[in-house]
Amino acid sequence: EPEVTQTPSHQVTQMGQEVILRCVPISNHLYFYWYRQILGQKVEFLVSFYNNEISEKSEIFDDQFSVERPDGSNFTLKIRSTKLEDSAMYFCASNNPGRDYNEQFFGPGTRLTVL
Amino acid sequence: GDSVTQMEGPVTLSEEAFLTINCTYTATGYPSLFWYVQYPGEGLQLLLKATKADDKGSNKGFEATYRKETTSFHLEKGSVQVSDSAVYFCALGGRSKIIFGSGTRLSIQP
């Protein structure tokens, strides 16, 4: 069964460094998302992306964050200058506008640790 | 805005006990409702869903019914197993975004 994949599984970085988290959504999906989960807390929506542009973003998704679909398969989240509070699990998700139009399929997550 | 409130945890039960995790929601439209499960060290897995009022979602012995009149989507299972130990998230939404509750940690003792 097709699934969303994410790399790396764990990323450690120094405060102030740039990080890029990568996702490969399910191949025929058209809507893409990033969520984050700070340790022990709830999962929070960051951004949705469709037709090569941002559809919606939360107030968490400030100027330090950007997303890109650089080719036909990858979907990336960039954090320009990481802060300690960016430490979290980041989940990518994708959606198929067909049969399961209201369901998002989640990847396994990337754990980001900012030191 | 839309929101989800679910029962605080942790919940500790003995094996074969009956499980209920309460979830209520606030929404302006008619969103789909979901239960996700997160096993230790893993990502989010969709457990079940319901897309309209009175729909019942079910999977792996878990059930939840979309109740518009009480704005609820309580998760139930008749007989829990140790392997059900995980964090359970109630959620609403659909294609635009999914809004999650705070999660309920469930621990099943043998």
C-alpha cells in the first residue's frame, strides 16, 4: 500500500542553523501538509499546499518557515534559523481529491532537536 | 474557531475492560471526524473516521458514532488488550486541515 515517507527520521541542529525536512507524498495526491507535535503536546497544523502554492497557514508558520515542492515527488519544509522552541516532531501528510477526499495520510515524522 | 476537546489522561485499565474516551467538538460547518492512534515512538495512524451525522466508524474493535445533536464522537472498545496501549487523538477537519484534540494516553495492564 502506498505511504508517505519522511527523511531524516531524526535531525539534530544548532540554534540559528537552517534545516530542511523532506517528505515524499503518495504519488497521485495533490494536497500536502505539514504539522508539528511538541513533545507531549497535541498535533498542530502548520501549512497546506496545493497547485504549487500555500492554501492555508497557521500563525505558527511565520517568516522563518517555508515550503516547496521542488520536483514532482518531494515536498519540503525549511526552517531558516532554528530556535530551541522549534524542537518537535514534524509530520507531513497528503490528500487524494478522489475517493478519500477528506482523509489525510500521515508520514512517520521527523524528530527535530535544536540545541 | 473549530476545536476538539477530549478526555484528559492518562487512562489506565485492566485487560478485557470496556473503554470509553470522550470527545466533543465545536465546528461551524459539518466536518469529518477522526480518531488517530500514536503508538510509542511512532507516527500517526488513522484508526477510524466518520464523514456525516449518525455515521459509525469502526476498526480493530474500536467504534465511534458521529453525534451532531451532542457534538460528540466518543471512542469505545468492548474489551481492550495490552497492545492497545497508545495515545489516542480525536480530530476534525478534512482536506483543508485537521484539528486535533490534546490526546489521551491509554495504558492497559495485563
